[in-house]
Amino acid sequence: MKTYAGGQYKPLTDAQAKLIHDSALRVLERTGVKVFTASGRDYLKKAGAVVEEGSHLVRIPRGVVEDAIASAPRSVTLCGRDPKHDVVLDGSSVYLGTGGTAINVLDLETGEQRPSTTEDVKRNARVVDALENVHLFTINVFPNDVADKDDVDVNRFYWSLKNTGKHVMGGIYSAKGLRDVIEMASLMAGGLEALRERPFVSFITLIISPLKIDGHYGDFTCYLAEQGLPVVVPTEPLCALTSPVTLASNVLIHWAETLAGVVLTQAVRRGAPVLCGSVGSITDMRSLAHLSGAIERGMVNAAVSQLARAFRIPYYSTAGMTDSKVVDCQAGYESGMMNLLVAMAGADYIHDAAGLMEFDLTVSYEKLVIDDEIIGRCLRVLRGIEVTEDTLAADLIEEVGAGGDFLGQEHTIRYMRSEFAKATVSDRETRAKWSEEGRKDTFQRAHEKVLKILAQHQPPGIPAELDAQIRRRFPQIRE
């Protein structure tokens, strides 16, 4: 897989970044974190944290945090079932994918919002499998037709894995569901050790703002660290609600909270594969609603990216969302600007980057396809301008001379397919040609591409014998 280096955009000076990091260590040591998992408190106490059992408050000394940063892996590989989809999160490249676990989709036939189903999990995975620039599939819709909470996880992961060869990441809804998914993935991998060697699934647990590790999420985090499987410990503070109103303080809360998650994983198992993360945003001060498409969200996540890069902790971020209810101009500029901003900051993995809209509540199939092109343009920016003797072509300019023509040159043929970002759904025809072909807008072209993918694209699936074994073991998997 190609690499696309970020780090060109740094919203913080070095002095500001140091002040935020030092302030985060102060918050963890003096204010502490409420930890509602008993096993988590035990692990943290053994690592050197100060635990108040009655209040569940855990104060984490600076040295304990620094030791956890030192022991956390500098590189985490999220494997695809097909190795060509492996992504290495080590600060050298930026990858983008889906996310959100939205509870709605825009229906492909009616265009109206409706609750998402298991069928939408399948379809979204299949579309992502066919998209060139969406590197990972973070399960992006919730199967509302699965009634039992314990059955949600295995259904989401099974149908995702069956419909894409790319890495599958997802949140978890129950302890039984987590164990079922790991057992299922181990069957597919050829055993738990093989899954640890090539983890084609990873998991998201969440730090609750402000400064709280939930009992369920905390237990999930401990279990995953014990198993040695990749876990993301993101946090989601909202300016003026669960963090102070200013962007700087929001970054501080982000960094303190996700470091608490990193400390927990390393207290459980030194070297456990962990990604720190930020998915917070700002608050609409008129309605107190969460905003997903605000440019300030991109600025905050870019700042946390700068901190993660400085301490070489693999980093999971968010960008690419919109607050629009339809796939329109607002959806384009909010998604495009934020994706570019966070990508240029060098986030290792940017989730939510394709398909998500309406305060993270809804996924659009058409927006998935449009965002794939937006991401392609972002990646082209990250690739930069290659300056070599051959790309400068000074000799060719001299050879062709003033008034000459470069179209037929071998140099043009050699570079014409790689030098420019692809326009997969954008219109670049003349007005006459565009009118002749039906005067379609971007949404209509994207809609047609989605239907074509769903009709023609063949995902890798699961070998029949293994598939039958999984279905026998997990009869709760729906059709």
C-alpha cells in the first residue's frame, strides 16, 4: 500500500504542545480519573497509581504516565484479511476510513432517512471494499433489527468480515459480544495466537468525558489488553459541555483522557497494542447540540495529532463529517476541509472520513463514494510535488523548445496516470456533453456508482467450510 506522510500542519508551537502535555500530566496526577472498573483499578494500583476505592478516583503520577508512554508500541499494524490491505500506524503515513456506528441511513431507493439494519452493514462493507481510497472499514452503521444486545457484535463483525478484505474495526456492546467476536476471528485466523500475529479486527473502547473510565468500557479495555489485541482508547469532550469552552482546554482534556486509557492498557500488559484517540467537537451554543462538521473539530484533532506524533503513540482521529441532512454543498465543504486539515496534521488513522452526516447519526451510500474522491484529493496533497531531474524535465523543455508541444512525449505518457488525483464522480465534461448525458449532478453519479458496486463487486467472502463452522457456532447470526 502507498504511504502518504502528514505533519505539514502544526496548529501548536513546540512550547504550546509542551504546556498542554505538562498540564495533562498535572490533571492526571492531581485531579485524577474516575475508574468504574474494579479490575482496572487493581491494575492501575499495581502500576503505581493512587486509588481511592470509595470514590473510585484514581490519581496517576507523572512517572506512571511516562512509563506507559515508553512501553506503548511505537507501531501498530492493522491487518487486512488480504495482506495488500495491511496498514502500519507508526507516524509515517496517513490512512482514512469509515466510522460512526450511525443508527440511520439514507435509503438507496427513496432517499429518505430510515433506521439502519444488518443489510446495511453488509452493503456498506461491500461498497468500502470496492473504494480505492478508503483504507479501513470501521463498522459505520448499527443493525437495529438485532434485538439482543449480546448478539449485536458478532452480527456486525461477521457481516463486515464477509463483505470486505480490509481491516475491520468496531466498538463493542457487551462482554459476551466481545468474546464471541474474538472467538469467531480466531476461528478465521487459525487460532488466537495467529490472530495476535495478524490482527484483522480491532476494537474501540471509549473514555467518558470529563475524566471517567466507564465500568463496561474499562472491563473491555482490560480484556483486550490481556488478549494482546489492538484497542483504541479515544475520548470525546465537547467544548462548553464536557470540557471548558476553549479549544486549548478541549485539547488538554483530550490528551489527559486518552493518556489515561493508554496507561490502563500498559498497566494490564506492557507493550499491549493501543491507539490513543480524539473524537471530540464543539457545542452549538444556541441549542447545546453536538456539531460534527465544525472546522474547529478539525483544529482540535489536528492539535492532538501533533501531540501523539511528538510522543510516537499511534493515533486514531476523526474528520470528514458534516451536519448537513442531505448530500449537498455543505456536506462537501465540511467533509473536505476537515479531512484535509487532519490528514495534513499527520493523524495515523482518520475514521468517520467517509459517508457520515447529520451530527454522526446517518450514513449515506452516495456520500461514501463522493468522500472516496475527496480522500483521494487529500492523499494527493500529502504526496506532495516530487522534484527530481526526471520530473523537472529541464532537458525535455530544452529539447522541445519554445512554442513546442509536450502531449506526444514519452515523458507525458509515463506520468499522466500517476501525477493527478482521479476524478471518479466529479464532472469534467463540456456543458454540451454533460447535457447530452442527462445533466446529472454529483449525487446522481455517485448513486449510480453505488448501485454498480452492489450489483457487480465481489468481496472476498469466507470459505464455505469455515463459514459453515462459524454459522454452527454462532446461530444468532442473522441473514
